[in-house]
Amino acid sequence: MSDPGPSPTPEEAAETGTLAASIALKQRAGGIIVPVVTVVFAFVMSFIIVAATQHSVHTALVVFKEIFLGSGLNWLAHPTTNTFTSISAYNLSQTLLQTTPLILTGLAVAFAFRCGMFNIGGNGQYLVGLIVANWLGVDFAGLNPFLHILLCMSAGTLAAAAYAGIAGVLKATVGAHEVISTIMLNWIAYWTASWLFGAGGALQNSTSPTNPVSNQVSPGARLPDFWGKQGFQGLHVGIFVSLAAVVVFWILLNRTTLGYEVRAVGFNPDAAAYGGINVKKNFIRAMAISGAFAGLAGTLDMLGGAQNYQVGQLDIPFIQVGFIGIAVALLGRNTAVGTLLGALLFGGLLYGSFHGLGSSSVIDPTLASNLTYIIQGLVVLFVGADVLILYVWNSRKKARRRPRGKPAERVEATT
Amino acid sequence: MNTWTARLENPLSARLRDPATTGAFGILLGAFAAFLAIPPIEARTVTWPILFGIVAAALGIWTVTRGRRRLGWGAVAAGLLGIGLGILATRSSTGNLESAFDATLVAQTLGFSTPLVFGAIGGMFSERSGVVNIGLEGMMLMGAFWGVYGADKGGSWAVGLLVAMGVGGLLALVYAFFAIHLRADQIVGGTAVNFLAVGITGYFFIELYNNNPIHNGVSLLPNVHVPGLPVNPDNPHGFVDFLGQAVGDLSILTWAGLALVILAYVVLFKTPIGLRIRACGEHPRAADTVGINVYVIRYGCVILSGMLAALGGIYLSEGPQGNGTFIFNMTNGRGFIALAAMIFGNWRPAGAAAAALLFGFSSALALKLQVYSQSAGTLFQILPYVLTLIAVAGVIGRTVAPAADGKPYAKQ
Amino acid sequence: MRGIRKEFPGVVANDEVSFEVRRGEVHALLGENGAGKSTLMNILYGLYRPDGGEIRLNGKPVSFSSAREAINAGIGMVHQHFMLIPVMTVAENVVLGTEPVREGVLLDERAAARRVADMAKTFNFAVDPEALVEDISVGQQQRVEIMKALYRNADVLILDEPTAVLTPQEASDLFDILQTLRQEGMSIIFISHKLNEVLEIADRITVLRRGKTIETVSRHGATEASLARAMVGRDVLLRVDKPQAATGDVLLTVQDLHVRDDRGIEKVRGVSLDVRAGEIVGIAGVDGNGQSELIDALTGLQKIESGAVTIAGRELSHASARAALDAGIGHIPEDRQRRGLVLEFSIAENIALHDYAKPPTARSGWLFPGRMVQRAKTLIKEFDVRGGGPLTRAGGLSGGNQQKLVVAREIDRDPKVLIAAQPTRGLDVGAIEYLHRRLVAERDEGRAILLISLELEEILSLSDRILVLFEGEIVGEHTGEVSEETIGLEMLGGGEKAVA
């Protein structure tokens, strides 16, 4: 066979194919190198910002060292010599606490991506999980703790799945773009939470009616800590739920017919329909599963660390967790393991910069916390655009082969 | 076949999508809003008549942008009338409502709408040229911070305006480079812009101002005093006083925003450059084959959208409500409401402006109603998002984005 | 144009192509699909850069790096896929990029409409300048494209396969227009692969084959046979040796089928046909006459308006794609990259595309990738798919091997009815011959095969029975020997049935 007809070049597919297909192409072209380069690049640029604004390279170096130490990841180097009372062990437990929901919101974004959809509504789904978990966690006080936790988690997860499913249904039935609908759902959830937990709201704190804050989750519904000391905020068992979710994500995608359908629809909905797959059903289902991951994150945060919700709190956990999931998933190339690593990176960054520098006199700690957003923004910007890296990659390869141009088969088809 | 049988053969869904149905439904809803307030139902709170009135007005705007002008404006009028009647009817029984519904409500509506108008018109230029811009929020935030910075360091609000536009345009340029040149996914790029803006403004806010929110003596955006209108009448009564309270003392940017809507309409639909912009958003290849430089047009539009969004942002920090104060992440979703207004207005200047006014009205109400019911206030904050969600759901007529919106263009 | 050369990765699209066009002549560029005609014209229009050769316009060497430069030099092009913006008016489309202006900045809509109306009147175009492009017919849209060129004072007009989308009446109107334009002194380059229309309209004809110029001849003295020989490079058309069909039961029955496309336009209007076991029924027709909708309706990918589809006795009129597959339909789709394959999937995963949820590939929702790979290994060997193993990405295969992969999957399912749509599109001769042999072999296995192709030659050489589809209706049916002309006439709506 000598027929000329290579498949489309990555650039071509990136422009004509689905999101999932183009990401897969980039993945092939760049492999693991691209995310690593992206992260390094983002760190270097934020390093330059710090060095420039502090007029000192030395300060910048110290800042990044402090962030690293603050994340507690140095504990991993010598785990046996340290006990939990050591600062690095405590820091690591807090980093993992941040990582727990990020894994799940990352998986949420990744799962939708694999079905060719962009679930930008992780935040709203997370909030729905949070709200339901708080509601049931407060209301069913006295229930068997195990059952209570299970009830809160499953109800929150299902509610979030249904909530995300709205976007899936709209896409499947009337073709509404999921990005627009999930953005709207985000803010609807945000204001609903403010409404419910705000003054006069249905779920507002019963003991102090003027305070826009929810009730505390009943002690029986709290996730038990397994690493930490009394009086400290320890690491709760939610991390194992998150890790289990990573495994579930992988199995679901790669070892079930459901996952096969999701991937086929994500890569090429036309071919999937031709193969007898119900594309619309998959849109709805994948969106719901995606929402379930995000909602689960919300329940873990409510039953674990937070235990109540404060209206108008612009703190990271409540406002940004879903959005950071986008960075996590993109950095992790929408794979199970990649998402896990991405979540760990951002978890460390969040805690390391936010609290790790609390005791530091080098730089204002709140200043450093904003670095997280900058790094996150740069990571997303570059990961989304690794056409840049691709471009260099391909032009180098092509320079060795032959001049650039359109693939032959397309030409024949249009001549 | 006569029209009657044609109508019968139309499936129900098609008839629901017909703007005529929407408009008629809007008028009915407006009437219903008024009906709620009067006996026998006599709703105790004013919330429900207003809620229905706003929805009626929204349906009206919708209908107008889908081509049935007279019917649509009818629905808008019915909705407003419903609100008015509803207020009048409940007013007699609840005394403190008087404080909520007066001329300042008009002023506040215009005030809340101003950043939305700038954001929505900015977004419209970007999307009409074929680039989705969900980074409006971030560009707005940049304008909010760097505007104060410019006004502070430059000593004049005018410098603040220029700095805000410059920085907003710069961030937009970065986004444009990724979205247009590198053909990055535009949603991902826009998300990145939003992150970056939060980080950059937060970082420099602490770095330059040490997290201190109030800067006394910063030159603020001036208000425009309309000649002949009393600015703050002591004992307001009569139409002139009403007008004075309503529009006598509005920010210069509020008026600029209204002018911008007209200007945007003229540019987009009455000039060659507008024709070319729309061509790039609908069919870039066709534009290219007649010699239009798609990249130049798209770059220009995205940068313009960044500048306009930044103007919306500076209004938040330097306008009457902002008082020269920047607060961390102070846009808090207004960029997304602007995006919603643009979509709701069907990518048209008048529609986007009408939607921005409506959303501004619901924000103003939310604030006013907080006086006696906080939860009711919050309810009105949700309204823009719910309305837009219903709009994109297309159950009541179609939202038509430019055909090539969000699709990177590769030259051959 | 002299010695034009253009390479794409893996193929030389134009190899030392030369031809010239005189003022006031219609010059046809004739060649098969893939001969390099469109590439050549895209170079002339500034969309591609040539790798070699030179272009002279009125004696002066020119070089265009963009369409704008070509337009300014007086070259206009009517693309095969119209470059029109549906939601804008005719006038707006015509003036786009070169708009009349009033008061310095404003778009002069009235002047635009007037200029377009004048042009329409001069050339007898019958197009309303104020109408939206999406509301006018395809023929009228083409006239808008021509007006775009005229508005920009083009004196060379390139038409890329202009009749492919037209009805015969519209085509005849177009020829009248072209005659008028020629009389006005315009040079027209007419790209086509249809012999009859080239002989009808062109003054001179340049034949391209595989990227090379074969000859330039005057219309006088040229015959369809001589041109055909130059075009394909051999006297005898490709014939497949096949034994007489041994037909059995009717496996596919279609009764009075009506289908609307996504925009609600009725594209299949009362088609009835049946295909028996052991025969190949070919459907001939010009592109866009309802073929795609017919296929999609049969395979459950498009809802049908009314009528009945029966496969091996099972009523499948409103069935899903899944049900159609399960009832025994095999489908080689017309676009293997868009629909036939998930390019990002491995060969093994692609082979499982229809039966991924059935044993042995899966059981109660669990997937067994190892079994998928095993099956792929067998089929790769059996169908001689080259270029990779079971885990190779399908997108990395060559076009011919991709098509083999599709055919392998469809045939391995042991379908009762095999629908082959454009099975050889974009393939080279070797792959075409393989596929043709394979189709005949499957026919002899007792399958009912419905062949839909735009290549009349393919239909003629493979089919036991030929149906002609025109504007969604079957306008002719032939068994045994039938001339290309007869069918060609029917394809264009000129058959007896359509007349009567």
C-alpha cells in the first residue's frame, strides 16, 4: 500500500476536533514533559514577580523555600525522625487536607473533559454538596455516626450530580453550551448558599440569628481524624475517600463499557453515534458523574475540616476549590494519576503560601497567598496553550522531514 | 394552506419558541404581577409582584431582540407596570417600603448597571469577532485595582481611567495572543485570565497598599450634574425633584455607558469595520478570502473588550459606591453577570444594555430590600443567573451566538 | 502559470503544471478528484504559496501572498464551498471588505444595494440585494459569489466545480451567465471533472492527471472519449471481474421513505427499494441529492419522517442506531475520519466500536481490553491492515489502512445488509481494487450490499442493479448493461421518469 494519507497533523485536529481529541493529541506530542515544563515556567515567572517587587533575588528564593517548607513536603524526606508535633508533619497534614477536595474537583473537571465537555461549574456542584452535607449533618443528630456520615456523603454527592446534570440535560436536549450553563449554575449555587445560610435563611445558625453562618455539623457526622493531635485540626479520613475516587475514576474510564462510551463520545461524538452509542445520554451521565465528584468534595469539606459555612467568606476553600480543579485537571492531563499529582501540587502551594509563611518575617504572608493565584493562572494559561510547545515540537520534527502543509488526503478530498 | 392550519401543524415546542408567544406570555405575566398585589390575593410582601414583573420584562427584552419589537416592548412595559402597581398596592399596608421604592432606586439601578453595560458591550465586541471572552471578570478586576492606583499615583481620576484601560487592554492582549495566535482553548484561556487577575491585583494590593482598603483623598470619578435638576432636594416632591434624584447626580461613566451602547450599535451595524467584525465572527474564512485580516480584527476586538471591561471595573472602585476603595476580588461575579447580560441580549448592543439594566435593577432591589428582608434581597441576586440559564436553555426562543464564536481560525 | 510545483507532506499536488488563459475565453481545467486542480487554483488565488514556478498576469510576473493581493490584481474565485455569510444580506456579502462609505465612516448600505441591483440587472441574475443569503437558493448564492468577483472588477474568474451543487436547470442558467461574462471580455477558469459540461462551455481544455499537465486542447476536435483517456490515462475503465449474482431472499426493504435533514428540508422523498441477498445494488446520483440522509435513515442515525425500513424481516423504521446494528446492518460510512473511526482510539478499541458492550469484549458493564486486543490481532492479519498493531492509534494509519480497518470491523460482525457509502473515496488504485474485490466477495457470501457512490464508474463496474437518485427520489432503475450517458442524464434529472 502506498497511498498517501497521514492522519491530520496535531495542529489540524486541535482546530477541528473536539476538546478531548485535541488534548489527547497534545498529550502524545508532549508527553509528561509539557506539564512539567508548564509548572516550571509558571514558577519561574512568579519568582520573577517576587524578585522584582521585593527588589531582591535572595528574598524571592527565601519565599519559595518557605512555601516549600510550609507545605510540609520536606517531611517526606525523613518521615521517621519526625513526629506529628513537628512543624513539618503538621504542615503536611494540612497540605493533604487541602489536597483532599482538590483531587475530587480535579477529577470532576477531568471526567467531563474526557466526554468532551468543559465542566466549569465544579464550584457550584461543590457548594451543593456542602449545603446538603451541612443540612443533613445538622439535622440527623444522634444517628449512628457511620450511617450519618454515609447519608450526608451520598445525599450531597447525589444532589450535586443532579445539579450538574441540569447542564448535561440542557446540552443534550437543546444544545445549550455547558460552559455558559455551568457558570450560571455556579452563581446560582453561590447565592442560594448565601440565601440559605444568611440572615433569615432556612439553614442559618439557630443560636445566633444575626450571624450569617450555618449551624455546626453534629459531632456524630464528623469525619474522624487519623493523623493529628487533640486540639489541632488533624487530617481526616476524607483523604482515603479521595484516593479511592482516583481509583474509581480510572476503573470507570478504562475498564467499563460506560468509560468506553464516555471516551468515544469525548473524542468523536459522530463516530460514537455511528457506533451505536447514545451520545445525548452520555452527555447527561458524564456531567452527572462529574458533578458527583465535585459534590463529594463538598461533603468531605463540610464533614471534615469546615463543619460550618460562613456567608461572604472569600476564603479559598469555599470560593475557589472548584476553579482550582480546572488547573488540577488540565495539569494532570485529565488522567487519574495526573490529577492526583496536580492536586498535591496545588494543595501544597495553597497551604504552603497561605499558612506556611505565617511565621515568616521575610514577606507578608497574605502577599504570598496571592502568588498561588498567579501561579495557578499561569499554569492554566500555559497548559491550555501548549500548542506553543507543540508548535516548537512539531516544527522541529518537520524540519527534519519535509516542509509544512496540509495533509495529502484532505487535499484529495477537496480537489 | 392557510395560516390557521399551518399553526395547527406546528408542534407545540415550535410555537413556544416563537417570539410572539414569549411576548404575549410576558404581557400576561406582567398583568399577573400586578394582580398578585391586589385583592383577593394581596401578597403581603412586594417580592412576588416584583419577581414576576422582572421576569415579564425579561421576556420582553428577549422578544425584542428576537425581532418582535412591538410585542416585546409591550411585555417590558407590562412588567414594569406590574411592578409599579404591585408596589403601590402593597405600599399602603407596609410603611417602610417607601424607603425602598423612590427615585434613588432609579439612580441605583443605573449605577449597578454601569459596570455591566461596559462589560457586556466589551464582551460583545470580542464575541462578535469570534473570540469567546469569559475572562471579562478578570479584566474588570484589573480595571478596578489599577484604576485606583492610577488615580492615586497620577493624582487624577482621568489618569486612573487611562491606566485602567491600559492594563485591561494589556491583559486582553495576553489573552488574545493565546486565544488567537496559539489557538489555545478560549474557555481555558479565559479561566486563566480570571485567576491571574485575582492573583495580580491581590498581590499588588498588598505590595503597594499593604492591604489597606481606604485611600483618603484619591481623585474619584466625577458625577455629572444635569443643569436645572436639583441634586439632593430636601423634601422631594414633584416630577422635577424625582428626576433630580433619579438622574441628576450620576457618575460620568454611567452617562458614558449609555453613550457607549449607541456608539457600539453604530459601529457594529452601520460602519464597514462593524461589517468586517461580524464577518470574522460568522465566517472567518469568507472574510479572509475577500482580504480582511481576521487576526487584526480579532486582536483589536479582544483588546477593546479588555479596555471596556476595565472601565466597568474602575467604576466599582472609583465610582460613587467605590469611593476609591479596592477590595480583594471586588468584582465578585459581576464580569459573569456582564457575560450573562450579553448572552441574554442576544449579542446585540440594545439587548445587552436592556439586560444589564434589568440585572442592575434586581441588584438595586436586592440592596433596598435588605432593609426589611435580607433573604428577599438575596433572591434578587440570583435572578440574573436564573434568567440567563432559562435563556440559554432555549425553551423560550433561541439564543444565537455568532457562528464562529470560540473557534480559533487558522490561515491556510 | 508556468511550471507550478506544490508539495504537501507525502504528496506532490502540482508537479510542473503549466497553462495559460486568454482574454475572453472559458478555459476548463479537467481532471479526476485529486488531480491537483483546486490546489493549482488556490495558488493562483494567493491562498497557497507555490514551491516553484511562476505566475504571469498580462505578461508581468506576479506573486500573491494573500487573497487580497490576488483580488487587487483582478482575480476572483468562486469556491466550491461558498464563502458567504448566511446571516448577512446579499449586498453586505458582496461589498464585504471593499465597502462603499458615506460621510467618511458610515457604511453606505443604499449604495451597496444599488450597485448590487445594477449588477444583477446587467447580467440578469435575479437576486434581491436585501435578501439574507440563508434564505436564497444555492444557485442564487453562487451568483452572489460571482457578483463578489465582479464587484471587485475581476477580469479572471475561477469557478471551482461550480455545477456540483446545482440542479441541471441552475447549471444551464450558470452557463448562460458565463457566456455573457465571456462576451464582456472576462477570462474564466472552469474547474470540473465532468466531461459533458466541459465540452459544452469551454473554449479550451487543459487536462490534469496526478498533479501533471497532460495536454491543452481546443474544444473543437475533442471528444468525451479522448478527454477521458487523457484524464484517467488508460483506455479501458476500471472493470471488476465478477460472476453472475446468485440472489436470494430480500434482506433490505425500504418503502416510501421520507426523511428531513437537520434544517427541516425534505431530502428523501418517497424512496422505495429492496436489496436481495447476494446482490450489489448501486445508488448513483450527484452529491446532495439525498444520499447521506438515506444512509442515515437506514442506519438509525436520523429520524425518518414516514415510510418503512425492514431488515431481514424486522421492522426498523424508528429504531435507534443500536437497534439497526443489532438487526444486522453493517455500514461503511462515507467519511471514515469523521464518523467511521475514533482516530484517538487504538485499532483494538476501534474494532470494538459497535460491540464494545457485548461478550466477549464486555460482560455486565465490565470491559476486557485483553480480549479486544486478541480480536484486533486476528482481524489485522485477516484484512492485512498495515502500519501498526492492536494498540496503534487509528489516526496514525494511512487512509487505505484506515478504510481496511473499517471494512474489517463491519464485515467481521457478519452483517446481513452491508451499506457501503463512498467506500473508495480518497484511496489509491491499489486500495480501490482491494475494496472492490472484497465487496464482490462479500456479495458472493450472500450479503445484501447497498453501494452509494458519487463515482459513476464505481457504480457501473460493481453493481448488479443500479438505482438513480435525484432530488430525493429514485428516477431510474437498471439491470444489465447500461450506458454512462443514460444514467448521467437521469442523475441530472433529465431521465424519462423525471420528464414524465
